Amino acid sequence: DYSLCWLSEYEDEGQVTGARAKFFNGHAKLMLITERFHFYHRFQIRGIKHLIFYQPWEHQDFTLEYALGVESCAFLYCQYDWLRMERLVGTQKIEALFS
């Protein structure tokens, strides 16, 4: 039984506060966050243990802000994410991933 909450750039302040509290207190096991939300608000989300990026974010600094300090981090990517992944891991590693 997993509950879900989310943060997007379209949520008002009360919805953001409620979602963050729900996630931190363990009432929501999954949280979806858009890159645009982080770009505009830059909130620290406490309680993150495992992190999955649906695709690498455009700004790799944002990715690193979330990835540091978590137990595990994974990326779901495809061939069209080549440039974003290259900025994160470097040219040699990305060529090995896609070869």
C-alpha cells in the first residue's frame, strides 16, 4: 500500500507544505517532484532515502543537490538523453553506456 504526493510549479503554498509534511512523516511513500518546481522554489525535501530520476534534469546542479546524501540513486534514460547524461557522468562513461 503506497501513497503518493507531488510537488509541481502549479501547487499553492498550502499544498506544498502539506505534501512535504506528508512525505517527511511517512504518510506518503512516494513523492514526485518536477524540475520546474525545484527551479522556482528550491525547497529542501527531508526524508529522501531512494531517488529515481525519470530523466536527467537539464541543470545537473539540481540533480546533484538531490542525489547527495541519499542511500541510492538511479536514472531512467534513453538514447535521447545522451547530452544530459554526458554532462553528469562525462564523455567516456556515456559512450560506454550507449555502446
